[in-house]
Amino acid sequence: MSEGPLKFAVVGCGHIGKRHAEMIERNEESVLVGLVDTKPRAELGLAAFDAPLYSDMNSLIAKHPDIDVVCVCTPNGLHAAQSILALEHKMHVVCEKPMGLSKQSCEQVIYKALQMSRHVFCVMQNRYSPPSVWLKEIMDQKRLGEIFLVEVNCYWNRDERYYKQEGWKGKADLDGGTLFTQFSHFIDIMYWLFGDIENIEGRFADFNHKGLTDFEDSGLVTFDFVQGGIGSLNYSTSVWDANLESSMTVIGSKGSVKVGGQYMNEVEYCHVADYTMPQLAEASPANDYGSYKGSAANHHFIIQNVVDTLRNRNVATTNALEGLKVVDIIERIYKVRNLNKNL
């Protein structure tokens, strides 16, 4: 471990990579020592960062073998292999969602992390949203009693402004699918609160993304929770022009709640036995990418959690096993989708 500030590098300098770099430089206990991307510096818009840019991870590692933490912010299909490369050089990893595109690839990352005694932090920044923190608290306190039903609705806009012909988004091998790239944050919140699912059934459609993506744009999925209760996940990226909502409704024996808004950032309903809804802190704004918006801009919490964990002041907000479980759930949902295609 470094004496003084922790040494970070960021691999992948798109929107999210630059967000990581900015949060690293803002943190008093971290320093950005290198960036990696295949595009030239001028094209990436890196004027705000003094750290050197390398064209591949091997060049970065050769120049900075004492890096403490590598942030993997590349296309989804590269996450597992690049995480393993960093771990092989005894570097901790911060991996943007998803951790991989298969359960098997995630298992390989976890095996390498255990072998090298290093941490893998999975970026699920929506856990820091005040409504999510509140939901976790009332679930841990069993305020809602027995959970009967959970409904997750994710209705966003992703159109030709988002899917560029020369880009990786929409490609089966690098993107993986709508649930991996757009909605894994909300599957993570569901798993965080209610645990694993089974008995998955679903219907899937590609309404207006033919020629834009290699996969579905909409789905209606039902399942049982292993711990009890039934659930549904309804999603689409076919909403016209702008995001509509991301919401979670929970029906329990002692009350009902709904968290909604565009990014599951507002408590819309709370009626719970012998309970008064507290005043929550204001949620962070969404990441704004111009023609479209993403989930909450909570990456400063991620970097601080990494620093605190490596300084033995805290534990990882989202550990590698939880990152694997989100991928596992999505993979099982997509197995249902693929089976339906073959019928």
C-alpha cells in the first residue's frame, strides 16, 4: 500500500471514466497517476487532467507498477479481463457495472482477487441515493413485515442519439444487453433489499431498436423471491425522447412504499403501520450526457468508500460477490429470453 495518497489509474476515458478521474482528483487521500484509452488525448477531452495517457494497460503498468487501484471504465465486455490483469499485478480494482457479461467471467475475477488478496469494488452508486438508503433501513428493520410483492419499472429513452454506429453500445459482445448497461443498477437495488430470485418467466420485444442494437429493447419479467414473495421487472428503452421513470413498489403485510422519479430518486408513497416517514436528504442529480441522462452522480461516494476500505475504516459498499449476483440474475433472465427466441 502506498505511503501517502492512494495511487489510482483509470482505464477507459469516456463519460464515466472522466467522472472517476474527477472524483479521484477531488479526494484528498487519492492521486491520479495514469489514464488509459485507445483514442488520442485531444479526442477524449482530457484537458482537465495532468495524468499521462497510455494506449493500453500493459504500458500503464510498466510505467507505474506501484499503482494501488485501477478503475475499469471500459465497455462492458472488457471488464472481467481488464480486472484480472490489474489483479495479477496486485492492484485493487474498481469495476464499473457490470462486473462481467457472464457469471463464469465474474467467478474468474473473484478467484484472482482471492488468490492475490486484493479487493474488487463493484460500482453500484445508486445504493448511495437517499431513498435507497432509506429502503434498506426499513427492510433491515422489517418495517413492512412479510414481503408480498415487489414491482420494478424502468422506462428510459435510448435512441439513435445514444447508439452510435462506430461505438460499442448496442453490440452483443461489448454491451451485452439492455439489462446490463441501462438497468443493472436497479436489479442491484432489488437484490440488495430482497435477495435472489427463481422461477423466472418473461416476454421480450425489440420494438424500435432494429439496426441500433443486437438485442431486445423491452421486457416483462416475473419471478419468485427465494426469501418469499413475488416480483416483476418491467423495462424498456423505447420511451420517446426522454426518460420516463425508474420505480420500485413494495407491498408488505405491514405497509406499502413506492420509490419513483426518473432514477428511483423520490419517495412517492409511504404508508406503514406505526411509522412516520422521515425527511430524507436531497438525491444527487443524474449524470447528464447531453442527449441522454444516466443514473445518479454518486461516484464521489464510491471513491471515498474505496479509500476508507483500503485504510481499514470501512467495508466495500458493493463487494465482488454482490457484483457477481447481479450478473447472474441478468444472465438467467436472458436465458429465458433466448429460450423464447428458439420456441
